[in-house]
Amino acid sequence: MQLIYYPVTVKSVIHNFNAGPSVLPKEVFEEASKAVLDFNHTGLSILEIGHRTSLFQPVMDEARALVKELMQLGDKHEVLFLHGGATTQFMQVPMNLLNENDIAAYTETGTWANKAIKEAKLFGHVEIAGSSKATHYTSIPDDLIVPPTAAYLHITTNETIAGTQWHRLPYDCGVPLVADMSSDILSRRLDFNRFDLIYAGAQKNMGAAGVNLVVINKEIVGKVNRAIPTILDYRNHIAEGSMLNTPPVFAVYVVLLTLRWLKEQGGVDAIEKRNDAKAALFYDTLDSLPLFKGPVAKKDRSKMNAVFTMDNPELEKEFMECCKKENMIGVKGHRSVGGFRVSMYNALTLDSVQALTGLMKEFATKKG
């Protein structure tokens, strides 16, 4: 059979503002593509090597070690790479940490926090420690009421749909702290050791979809009295070094490449400065243009996912067309809220933000 190849026209510059899966470093794509054909000059593809072989074990070991290094984690914390993404963790966290008659404290800050709350209610009693529902999730609650007997406090550090982010972390909540960091993992300096469990889907800042990072304080597991299915028990994954079953080999490898890239850039400290610069440029531009509206409270604006709107739906449609013409993809807001959303993850360059803000200024001048 003769294969027919169709020519593909590649646009010179594409600005990728997708919320996830999202932009990754070009160097990561290049190395990953090589490995699909020939992994480390073995003549084998990364897609076909055995996960328990001497070829892949160093990949897993280095990826876990780099997470520990970049987060500056101590000995109490274990790094796992698991299947299922953050959505699986919505139920795996309470399954492992919450007894049926116990209380878990959750913060209600948007779509993803609400999904976590829904799953936790299947395993025990949930108390809402703080909520921004009254502001339509355009803010982060200032004051939390955490029951001292709670098994843990759960927060979603960044809400991709609402465009909010925790900038004042509740480290001193008095109970184990659990965080969904899927959309801002490794984007800023945090005291990661003060979290007892962190989980994050990789497809924002860490790599390809298909693998989930879990960082867990080993001292908080093994305290529930329910029977936990083998594959869902954190203790089993810790004992097997994330090799309890076949891991998502390619996704873990892409994470490794991304972690190497992050270290080469100067680590979390350096990337935070870049992210601050991108966010400052965008929000300064937004605030200077009355044509655009930013619904999120300024103190709670996300540096990863900026959301904005216009009062005129027809102008929104016209601006969206302008973005398409300028090769800016992923700018349309989530279907549940509308408007626009600009995701500025680690690998997004300042050039892309400059291009977008330049377009916003030009559009506002013409339409204002």
C-alpha cells in the first residue's frame, strides 16, 4: 500500500494560551520526539521499553529526585507518579485519609474545588472552611474556620476557570494541609514541606497528560479503618516506588524532560520571576484599558490563568477573530463562564504575552 503524505503549512509563530494540555518548552518536544523513535540510542522507542528494565528505571528515579530537589523536600515526603490525573485524587485523598465518621475541611473556591468536595462526601463528613461562592468565585476567602478535629484541610491553590489563586497559604491551619496544585505546580516558591499531600495533573506546567504527581508525607497514611483497594492505597505505591503497576512511561519521560528544563532555567526561583513579569504585564495592560473587564479581585488574581470579559458580546466575538488571525490560540474562556482566558504557564514566553497585550491595546484604540 502506498502512503500518501499531505503537505502541512506551519504558521511561523503560534502563541499557545491553552489552559491544558498546554504549552511546553520546545526543547522538551524535540527530545521527546527523538525518544519515540530511538530512546537513548538503544534502537528501541520509549513507547516499547519495559518499565521494570534498566532502561526505564533511571527515568523514574531521576524524575522523582528532581521533584524533591526543585521542591526542596525533606525525608518525610515521598514522590509518586500515578495514573488518573487530579480527578482520581479527588476520591483517592479522602479514601486514604478520611474515616467515615471523621470531618474533612474543604475550601470552596470554584469548579475544581467543588469537584473535590463532591467526591470527599462519599467517604466522610465535609465542612466548608471557607467559601467564595457569594462572589461567584471571583475571590479567595480571607478567613477560614477549620475544625481542630478535621482529618485535613483541602485547598485548590489555583482555579483555572475562575482565574483565582491562593497568595496567602493557610500553612498554620492546625491540621494536615492537602493541596490540588494541578495548574500552578512549580510555578512559584512555596514551603512545600508544610503540605502533607500535594497532587497535580502534569498537563499544565510539568509535562504531557496521562500522569499525576503526588507528593505525600508518609506519616499521614495508614490511619483509616476502611479496606482500600490495592491500586488506590498510597502505601502500596510508596513501597513499590511508583511501579506498583505499569506507569504511563512516555508521560513520565516528558515530565523528566520538563523538570530538567526547569532546573536549567534556574529552578523555581527563576521561573517565578518570569511568571511575575508576564502576569504584571498582562494585568497592567488589562487595568489600563476600560474596554476590557477583569472580574477577579486584584489581590486574588491568578498568575497562571487570567480571565477577562467585555460588556459587548459582539466586540468579544470580533476580538476573538483578531486573536485567531494573529495565531493566538486558547484565548476563549471556559464554556461555563464565557469571556476570555489567558493561561501563562511556565513555558509560555514573555514574547507571547507582549503580542497579546499589544493586540489588546490596538483593539481598544480602534474600538474605544
